[in-house]
Amino acid sequence: MTSKQVVIVGGGVSGLSAGVCLSERGVPVTLLEQKPTLGGRAYSFKDAETGDIIDNGQHVLIVGYERTMQFLKTIGTLHLLSIQPLPVLIFHHPQKGFCRFQLPKLPTPMHFIVGILQSNLFSFMDRWRMLRAGKDIQAADVEDSLATMTVEQWLDSVGQSAECRRSFWEPIAVSMMNENLATAPALPFVRSLRKAFLGNWRNACLAVPNVGLSQLYVEGSQKYIDTHGGKISCGADVVEILFKDSLVERVRLRNNVEVECTALILAVPPYRVQALLPDAMLRGPSLSDIQSIRYSPIISAHLWFVKDFMDHEFCGLIGRRTQWLFNRRKIIKESGKGGHVSAVISAAYDFVEYSNEELIRLTLEDIRSVYPALATEPTHAVVIREKRATFSLTPKTEYLRPPQETSVPNLFLAGDWTNTGYPATIEGAIVSAERCADLAMRVV
Ligand SMILES: Cc1cc2nc3c(=O)[nH]c(=O)nc-3n(C[C@H](O)[C@H](O)[C@H](O)COP(=O)(O)OP(=O)(O)OC[C@H]3O[C@@H](n4cnc5c(N)ncnc54)[C@H](O)[C@@H]3O)c2cc1C
């Protein structure tokens, strides 16, 4: 092994984007991933029965995720996103039926104001309440007061009605934060809303991959790193970090192979960081609390039907257990026959121990509450439970997120859980990775 190299542990989106970013700057990387495949919490596979590509969980991006868009451009897969020409959200309300929230092509903040006033999702009074919340979202000087609040407390402080919460804030916040309103922190939520709804109207356009997640994130990254002289090893489980003179010198794999490092980027979840770093480092100020980080689950139920009955690509469900339905037949371009719907429950604490049969029944009930004419049973179903889908964001965990820099000058931390100011998202993972790449450049 060459002795002058950046070693990246973890082949999720943060590890891959750190690898791409360093390769772009001419720095050779060695990426070590414990599993046989890359992608971490963003991967896809072929369903054996139908041949359809399934994601471990439907991912939705916004155009305002600038670093993600740039990363996909670099690895040559930006064209694999279907991007809305105008920001539109379709919801299904139990009493009002399908409702629309659309931002017109107007300058900021007129697009938000007109979008709220025109939406049939809100009552007359709720439109004014939404505009009151919009004022807070736009005002950067509210950040200090938001720092200790939950989303629910913030919604109280801006006078949102119970109906406004149920119809808009809940489906948006729970899926964006993967946490309940009473737990999720207000600050990263409001920052994300500012980015989405109060930047240019284009920022709020949703982008969904029209291929599986592995094709979107993994294949292009792998090719990019390979052609820039980097190395990727799967099945390479790092079990120990070896230090010399207060610097990382090598990592040791489970099979006892050792890999030398000039710099090390740990792009692994917090529970693996805890297992890998020495106690002295874990007692330091920025890492001493990572053992109290908890995780929040996401359930995805993929259901196949004889016919495609969904008119929209996706739809938010108001007042149901399922928050979003995705029509995979419309989203994924290489689609097969009949209908294929993915029903997503974020912050799924109450349901994660349910059996597959119970989850299929529950999501089917929710689907039928939107499409009562759907009489047929699913022809096939696959349930995916991601028990540690993201770390659980609370106002307290916001302060537990460590920076990318550590007390060891050639050791850096990447991942959606590190301090980026974003919720646990692809954008956060990429932002953390780019910061690590900048830091690693100083020592190679
Ligand atoms: C169901 C679901 C839906 C989601 N929806 C969205 C969405 O709509 N929009 C959005 O922006 N984000 C979404 N996310 C979040 C997004 O997927 C994550 O933020 C992102 O994938 C995190 O990437 P990461 O590289 O930080 O971590 P990970 O993907 O967890 O990568 C860490 C990698 O490190 C490897 N590893 C761990 N320990 C070792 C070791 N000792 N040696 C070698 N390798 C090791 C792991 O195997 C893993 O591959 C969703 C996540 C899930 C699970």
C-alpha cells in the first residue's frame, strides 16, 4: 500500500462524496466499506419476484440541495433525477380530497405568499397563519430563539392552528426530520424551509431519482474514484485505528490487514465511531456525548397491484399513519407491469415492531382511504424496516453533533449526523464530506 493516501472508512453517500471530492483534487483515496456493497443507507436492489428496482426507502431531494446537485453532476448522474418544472405538493385531505400547494414563478417572497393564498389546502384564516410562520422562516434573526425549541413549540409561537399542523406541517416536518413535531428541533427545520421555500422558487422543486438509489449514487462515484486512481474495497471491516505520535498511522481490518493513512476520514455512524475511537478521544468535549445519540426508524411498504391506480407521482397523506405514497411506476423509468406503490412511514416508532402482515394491512387501509375504488388485494408486497434510518434529531442532539475536525490533526468525521446545520439528509452527508476533504487537503 502507498503510504501517502487518504483512507475513507464507510462507503455511504458521505464516504463516496469525500472520495469523489478528493479524487477531483488529485488526491488518491482508499475507501473501505464493511458490507459487500456500497451506498450505506441509500441503496437499491432488484425484487426477485417482479424484477422491479426497490430502494431501501424512497429518497426525495430538493433543487436547493446545491452540494448534492453538484456531486451528482460531477459523477455524471444528475440527469437521472426527475426534477419538477414548478414546485408542487399534492396532499390528500380526509374531508377535502386532493389539495394542491404550488409555488408560482415569482420573485421571493411573492412566490411563497401567492402560493399560500392560492392553495386549497388551507382555510381563509389558516392562510394568514401560514404567512405569519413564513415571516419567521424568512427572518434570520429568529435563529437564537429557535435554538432550544421543538418544531411544535415553534408552531405554537407562530400561532398555527391544529388543522394547519395536521394538513401541512406534520407531513412536511415528519418526513424532512424523521421525527415527531413534539421532539424535532425547530432550528434545522426552519433553516431547511428557508432554503426550500424562501429562496428562489426553483429551490423548492422536488427531485426524485428515476433509477434506483445505487445507480444514482454508487455507480458514478465508483467509476469516478476508479478512473482518478483511487481504490475501493468492499467487505473491508475496519476494527481498529492505530496511532503514532498523536496522529493516525494505520487502520486494521477484521482480517488483520493493515492500511496506512496520511489522513483518515471516518464516514461511519456514531455507534461505529464510538467503537473505533480511543476512550481518551471519546471523553473530549466534542465527542463525550455521542453515546446518547438515538435513532429514528423509517418503514417502507412496497405494494404491487394488477393496475396502476395513482394519478400522481407522489402524494402526502393527511391524518393517516402513512405520510407519503410514491407511485414507483411513474417515478422509475424502466417500469414493469401493473401498479407499484411505495408507502412510507417516517418516525415509525409506533409501528416498527409490527409484523409484515400488519404493516401491509395498515398501509393498504391508508391507500384505500385515498383510493376507495381500489378493490383488489396486492399481488405482491415487500416491507423494509430501517430501524436506524437516521439519528433522532432533538434540540439537545443538535448540540451533541460533533464538528468534522477532531483533536487528532489527521482524523476527520463525516456523515449526516455530524454538525452540518442540516437534518439527517443526503445534503448534510455531502456537506460534511466536502468539509472533511478540505481538512484532509491540509495534511496531504
Ligand atoms: C429509509 C430512508 C429514507 C431516507 N430518505 C431520505 C430523503 O428522502 N432525503 C434525504 O436527503 N435523505 C434521506 N435519508 C437519509 C440519507 O439516506 C442519509 O442521510 C445518508 O444516506 C447518510 O449517508 P452517510 O454516508 O452519512 O451514512 P451511511 O449511509 O450510514 O454510511 C456509513 C457506511 O459506513 C459503513 N461502515 C460502518 N462501520 C464501518 C467499519 N467499521 N468499516 C467499514 N465500513 C463501515 C456502513 O456499512 C455504511 O455503508 C433516508 C434514509 C433512509 C434510511
